Amino acid sequence: MYVSYIDTTTQQQKDWAKIIKKWQGTYGTIVTQPHRVVSREEVLALKDRSWMKALAAMWKAFDAPTKLLWKTYGAYSSTTGYGLFMQEYCYRRKFGLSLPPETHQLYQMYGMLISNPDGSGLVQAQRYDIAVEGEITVSVNFKKIEREVTAGEPFTIHAIAYYFEQGENKSDETTIQIAAGNLDWQNEEFTFGTSGRYYFELIVSFILDHYNADVVLDNFVVSDDIGTVVSEPWKVKAGKTWQYQIRTRKQGWEFSPAVGYPYIEIAYTGE
């Protein structure tokens, strides 16, 4: 059967369907059944079905340990192993990247990309949280590409927690300075604060001031004596943007400059 793919309107499709129904099977048929006209939506659906067959076959060929790795990595963003593999496969095939996708322990499919293109201004992403108790642990995975050596401080993570004592506002804080140069995916984890102390506000800042570099963050987790305060995998649904909590009443994200290219955006982490 020969299939032609052309752009059509909904009304044109209805009109052609009426013509086929009226004349089909009569002598001298002017529109033959084997020659089918379909819409662009149907073309995309046909392509999706062909991709799914190849995807399913590739997944089926994986051994049990490989499937378990996909399941383990997908759990962080509340995605099944097959679901994460499917998202990666479709993305990489769509953009002509190598297949099959590989499992990766330190990052998910998307992460937050922080860039300072000319290294001349201030670029910061800050996470605010409230009601944190006891020692605070901050963990984040990251990758850094240095575009130009800086005379000042390289990529820095700063955390400060405020508490109230004897009528005064006080704070515990720490600063982690990441080494200069290009750095492949790795984890940075640190703990600060005092066990049993109540903090009414916590701010974790990712700072790329006056530094021409790209930093991709993923699997950002803050925890205290009680449990998880925030867990951010930067999960993005197909065709949509990252839906984040804007800082309100000392809780949520705040960015400088605002979210958007070329400073702060949610980007694919695979390559």
C-alpha cells in the first residue's frame, strides 16, 4: 500500500471521507482506498509507534542488573526504570544522539544549568526554606565547564541558617569553594549547624559571580534531624517548562538574573 503524507485541515479530511464513502466500490472510482491521505498528527503517531517497537526491543535485550540500575536512578525523580529509559531514548533519537542511552548514577535526565557567559556580572540561584531543625546536610551533584580562568572566586556554594537566641537573630553558615578548571560529574556534600537547634530560615546559594563557566546541578537534597527538607531532581515533562516554587514567605527559589537563557535554565544532562 502506498501512503501519502500531506498537510490538511480538519474540514478537508471530512470532505474527502464523504467522497470516499460515496464512490468507493463503484465502477471508475475516482479515489482509491489503497491511496490514503493522512494528517501531520497521524504521521507523528506512526513515527512514535515505530520508535516504540525499537525501544521495547532494546529494553527487552537488557539483562536484569541493567534494568535494576535504571529503576534505581529513576526512583529519585519518582520515575520507573522503563519510564526513565523511554524518556532518554526518545530524546536522544529525536536529536540524533547515540543510542542506547546509558545509565548514570549522578544525574537524571534534566538538571539546572547556571551560566555566566562573559564572566562580568553576578549569577546566583538561591533556595529558601523554613523550620529546619538540628544539623543540616546539603548534597548536590554537579558538572562544571570552565570557559575562562577567573581572577576571583570560582563556583561557590554558600549556606546560612538563621536562629533566635536571647532576643537576638543569629546564624550558622558555611561556604564551599569548588576547585577551578573543568570538573566531570561529582557529588558535593557538607553538614553544618548544631544538633537540636531550631532554625527559622535556611538559604542555600549557588554562586557563579564574575566567572565565565557553565555549571549543571542535579539531585539537590537538603535534610535535617527530622528528615528531608527539600529534594529537587529538576524533573521536566515533555513539552513543558520546569514548574518551580517562586520564593514566597521565605520559601522557594530566587534567581539573579531571572530564569531563562543564557543565565539559568533547565537543560538536558546527557551530553
